[in-house]
Amino acid sequence: MDATSNIKSAYAQLEGKSKNLSAFQEENWKTFSGIGIPALKHEEWKYIPIKNVFKASMNIAVEHDAFDQSALSNYILPGTEDANHIVFYNGRFQEHASKINEKDKLVVKSLEIAAGDEDAAFVETNLGNSQGYHPDGVNALNGAFAAGGAFIKIKKGAVISQPLIIYHFADSSNGFRFSQPRILVSVEDNAQVTIVETYVNHGGGESLTNEVIEICTGRDSITRYIKLQNEGNLSNHTGTTHVRQLERSNTHAVTITLDGAVVRNNLNMVMEDEHAESHMYGLYLLKGNTLADNHTIVDNRMPHCESNELYKGIMDDQSTGVFNGKIFVRKDAQKTNAYQSNKNILLGDQASANTKPQLEIFADDVKCSHGCTIGKLDEDALFYLRARGISEKNAKALLLHAFASDILGQIENEAIKNYIETLISDRLSLEA
Amino acid sequence: MPEQQDDILEQITTSEYKYGFVTNIEADEAPKGLSEDTIRFISAKKNEPSWMLEYRLKAFQHWQKMEEPNWANVNYPKINFQDIIYYSAPKQKVAPKSLDEIDPELRNTFEKLGISLNEQKRLTGVAVDAVMDSISVATTFKEELSKVGVIFCSMSEAIQEHPELIKKYLGSVVPATDNYFTALNSAVFSDGSFCYIPKGVRCPMELSTYFRINAKNTGQFERTLIVAEEESYVSYLEGCTAPMRDENQLHAAVVELIAKEKAEIKYSTVQNWYPGDKEGKGGIYNFVTKRGICAGDHSKISWTQVETGSSVTWKYPSVILKGDYSIGEFYSVAVTNNLQQADTGTKMIHLGKNTRSRIVSKGISAGKSNNSYRGLVNVAKNASNARNFSQCDSLLLGDKCGAHTFPYIEVKNNTAIVEHEATTSKIGEDQIFYCNQRGMDTETAVALIINGFAKEVMNQLPMEFAVEAQKLLAISLEGSVG
């Protein structure tokens, strides 16, 4: 049995079971069946052999497997014990294991339910919005299994004081685990929230997480989003974070990739109204055979929007960093300011970097720029430190740490920042 | 003032192609369509040796198996390859020995183009190998060049007279199987230029070719091959124009450059094919494969291009940096107006150690045109200490045009340093205001700013060309700027 027929039999078990999302799932399944998993020839998947990641032996959860709640406590990010927790297990939302503190401001329920209650209209207009930007089989495949997903709503004007942390558990103890979490978030007008996503592969086997999270940010809302990937070198990931921004909304996203096998992150910012603002930061600190591929899209559809983007990568050993940043400025989007920068350091002899910053501009009164660099550590800077009695190892660690701290500094939540900081410090001093 | 600016932009969109005249010369044409017979016809017409015919047929067989590529950021109706005349030569009985023997009407054409052979010969000392509809009409200065051992002749002549060189180098940089259009070109190319600079020779003058598509419905498939032996230097200029026609015409040329140890080739292009009218009717499809190889250590290849014409431009002059310490350069100004589309850029393939490359690309879009920069910088595993710097700037005139940047950067060596930067902007109102304040009218100000924008590239052009290129820039952008 190959990967596709494996997926097919899993879908057959699901088919027609969802009351409210059957049509959506079916439509996505049709798309997936038509185009399948993209090959290297697909321009958007040029540097990432994603086809090889989908294995015939994949375990796919179609039912709610029982989740051992005690497992969660081992993986809670230090300092965030009081935060709101949402748990996904093998790609399916675990309502009972999740913990929501601020229930008056925050609604978390299964996507299946949301598609049938007072939020149905929202689900109807927003679910599947990312597909237009990623018309490929990977996104569609997630859509075909969407009924296991979750719906999150931050109510109008609510300021959520504690971060909302989404834990994705993949149980690989019985072999290759394939999970497909689906999340739809509504940040209503004037609301403020910090959403964190983190991934845990327990069981010691291989895994693939194919996630889609779609966020709609309302007027004057502020959304902070952090994606932390440190799963270990057997974990593959393909994830899309799609943000639809309404008037004067502000989105701030930080993506940190520290470990993994083949990792692909899509981040889309769609400026659907005037005066929207988005900030996108990324850090990929790679070793071993890790391949991390960050694709970002900023789609400026309306005037007076602003975007800022900085992605930094350090590649050690045989690892590969890929970056593709697209900025579209549509005809009506006059007075757009869009900046993008990608910086890479190649440490390992076998390491490589592929980058493609891309501008597509159809309006004339705009200021857009992008820049990217690939290089090694500055020898003059190293010499300066060495001349002051700092060992080569420490000097390198110091410089790399400084390089990474631009991104770290963007994380507002102190507890999470400190936690990531220790992860990075450990890594850099060990290897430098 | 913004209104005034709009007026000038309006003028930009209304200025017309100034080289669109047709020369009435009887032409010797192949029948329409493409088949093995067409290729045999071309080969026979040119009295080619059998190995050349085989080369063509092999390329044709390969071409038949290939699919037309469609990944570029350009749109054009599908080309009917059976509706093209693959060979068209001005009728002439014997090969001319001096300029006086050339058909006066033909010479008028060149005079209208502003490259009067006489004048060029006298004033600039440029040797012109003028190619009209695929056949090399006159080669000047040939004798002077041969004194120092430089071979500069048409491709058909080279096939007859220097078969050993052609056999050795033709297709060595751009193999016939490279892509769809090179396969087509290899099968049906009708003429072109060949240039050979022997060891240690610095070519005493700038070499120049002027291409012009004249006859109706013809495709121009020329082939250029330049070989620079060790420690030699050559600067080569190429210019192109075509008459106004309602139909689209295909131009699928192949240019190959080979630079041996310590050799330098400087290749400059001013391309002004007919861009089509304001509604996008007619115009040339310019699908050209240009590639050079720095085969020896310390060699250098530099491409400079000023692209103002063609309805669709699709080309990437590339350099393979194989020799250690070799240098590749690419300087480009691409102007698109009305409904023109350009998808152009370069590829720098770093293979040798300590290789360097530099890319400067300036795109100017006006009207409803689309202008894309697409480039590749590739540093291979063993290319230690490779260095690249790329800069792509786009200028937008008007709110209906588009500017796009697609730089691919692939680095597999950790000692490489690669930098890329790109900006997109329009002419600032403050810039115009500054000029107005100093007594310049808005029109002159726009001209000044555009010239300044493109200056870095224009400076790379040889003197004789720089003047023409500036004129072209002015013509394609607006009537009175210049």
C-alpha cells in the first residue's frame, strides 16, 4: 500500500460522518485526489522533497484516541502553568484535556460544533481561506480531515491576559504518526491575544504533522502569534498559518524552528482592509539533517498597510535552510510600505541555504524593499573578540547569540522568551 | 504638479515606435512551416557540410519531443510553429566585397536606423556585421581584423571556412537540448556571427552586429559564438530593431561565449525590437538564450543590456564561473511600456574557487506593462570563497504597470558571501519638486531622474552605444525626454 491509498482508507472511514463539515471535507478531498502531494517540480515545493515525507506506513487517527492527561504536565512550557491550554492529540482537538481560564472572554469548542451554531456564518466565510494561497494537495488534505479541528473565539474587546497555548501531541509509539490539526480563530474587534503553538512528538518514532490554522483579526485588534518547533529530528512538519487582517488590526508573528526532520512553515498575511499592520519574524537554528523551509506571503490588497519582515537562519552540519518571501501589492494598495529581510549564516561545511525573496508590485505609490544575505561569521568580529581573550568557542557563541537575539527580542511574553532563550543558549554554546 | 506629471506619463504611453518601417527588398524565402524538409532546405541553401545538417536534424528530433515552457511571468498567445517562415534572405547574386556593392535600399534602411555603415566605418571605427533577415549582408573592417588574427565573420561563412572551430565550440555552452527554444534554434538557425580572438590578442576595435527582422512572418533565429583564447580581450556590441507589423514575430537566438584563461569578453546589447502598438498588437517575442562560460582561471565575462523593445522579452544572459578567480557581471536596464512584458535577469553559477559575480538590474515599467527580474545565484559545494552582490531596483511610472522580482539564491558552501537587495519605488514628488525649484520643467526632471536611475548600467556601455542607448531610453519612455 502506498501513502495515498493509506490516506484514502483513512478518509473512507471518516466520509459522511461529520454533520456540518461534510461538504467542506468532500470538496477538499476532491482537490487532493485530483492533484495529490506536490513533487519537487512544483515551484512552491522546489527545495523540499515533501513527497518522500508521506509514508505508506502512516498511522492516521480518525477517532478520538484517549489522551493521557498526565502527559501534558511534563511538557508545559516553564512559567506558563497558569496559561490557557488547548490540547491536540494525533491531530484531533481534545476538549476535555484543554484548560480555559477566562471563559467569559474566550470560547474554545470543536470546529464541528462551531460550524452548526451561532458561529456558523463565521466558519462559512473563513474556513478554507488559506486554500487560495496554497492550492496544493497538502493544504487540501488537511481540509479533508477538518472535522477533528477546533474553533477559538476571542470576544469583542476582550484582552486575554494569559497566553493561549496550543499543544500538539503526536503519539509515535506505534510507528509513523500522521496528524492533521485544523484550527480556526476569530479575534473579534478590539480584542487582544497571544497565541502560542508548540509541538510534542512522544513515543520516539517518526511523525508528520500537517497543520492549517486560519485566523481572522477584527478591527483594531492585536494578535501575537508564536510558533515554536523543537520536536526532534524524527518529526516532519508542514504547517500553514493564514491571517486575514481587517481594518487597523495588528498582527505580530514569531516562528522559531530549532529542530525537526523536514519542516515547512507557510505564513500568510492578507491585508484586507486599510491601515492593517503586520510584523513577521523568524529564526531557524538548524543542525544535523534538518531541512527548514519558511514560505511567507504578504498580500496587500488595500491602501495604507504596512508590513515588516525579518527572518534569520543559522545552518550547521548538513542542514538546509530555505526561505521564500512573497510580497504582493495589488493595484489598489497605494501607500503600502513593505519591508523584508532574510539573513543566513552557514556554519557547517555541508550546510546550504536557498532563498528567494519575491516582490510582485502593481501599484506605483509604494515603498517596498527586500534584502537577503548568505555568509559566514564575520572574521573581523571574531578577531576582535579573540584579541580580548575570549576563546574561539565562546566568541562564536557570542556572535551567534547576538545574531539570534534580534528575533528573540520580539517575543513579548517574558516566560516564553526566557524559555526559548535557554534553549538557544544551550544549543549555541554546545556546538560553537 | 501631479497633474503635470500625469501629462508626461501620458506622453510616455503615446509615443510610438520610430523604427517601424519596412524595406522593400526581394527576399529569398523558405516555404512556411517546420519539418525536416525545411531544415534540409536551409542547410542546402547555405551549402552546409553534412555534419552541420546532422546537428540540425538531431536538434529538431529532440525539439519535437519537448514541450513549450510556460513558467515565465509573461502571457502571449500560443505560437504556431508551422506558421513561421524559417528562412528569409535578401536576394543578392554575389557576395559583396565592398560597401558600394550593397543594395542602396538596404543601405537606406541602415541609415534610417542611424547606423550608416559608411559613417560608422569612418567615425567610430566599429566593425559592423549587419544581419538582415538572417543573412550577413556586409562585414566591414574584416581585413584589418584579420591582420591581428581575429576572425569575425558570419556564422555561415565560419561553417565553411573554420569548420574545426565551429565543430569544437558550437553548442558547447548552450547544448541543443538545453531548452525548447535552443533546440528550435539549433535546428533552424539561419545565420549569425562568429568571433574568434587568438591567444594574447586585444581586439583593436569594438565588434558590432546589427540585427533586423524585415520580411513578414519570419522568425529570426541567429546564432552567435564568441571564443576568446587565453589572455585575449574583446568587446562585442549587438543591436536589434524590427519593422512594425501587426503579427507577432518570434526571435529565438542563441549566444554562446567562451572565455579561456585570463581572457575577457564584454558583451553589450541594445535591444529595440518592435514592441507592438498601444493595444499590444504585434511585436516581437524575444526568447533568447545567452550564456557564457569562464572556462579558464582569472577570466571575465560581462553582459550589459539595454532592453527597450519586444512585446515579450524572456531571457537570462548567464555566466558559468568555472575557472578559479573568474568574474561574471550583469548590468541591465529593462524598460517596458504599453502592454510590453519582460521577464529577464541572469544566472550566475559559481563552480570555481574565489569566483565573483555582480548583478545590477534596473527595471522601469510604464503604461500597462509588466517587468520582472528573475535571477539565480548558485554557489556549488566546491566554490569556496565565492562572492556575489546583486541589486535590483524597479521604478514604476503610472499605476497600471507592475514590477516583479524573483531572485533565486542557492548556496551550498559555507565560505560564500551572497548579498541581494531590491527596492521598488516611483519618482518621488519631492525629487521633482527639487528639480522644479531649480528651474527645470517637470519633463526634464523626469528625464534627469530616469537617466540617473539607469546611469550605473549606462556607464558600462561602450561610448558609441551609450549615446544610442540613452536616445532609445528617451524614445521608449516619452517623446521629448532625452
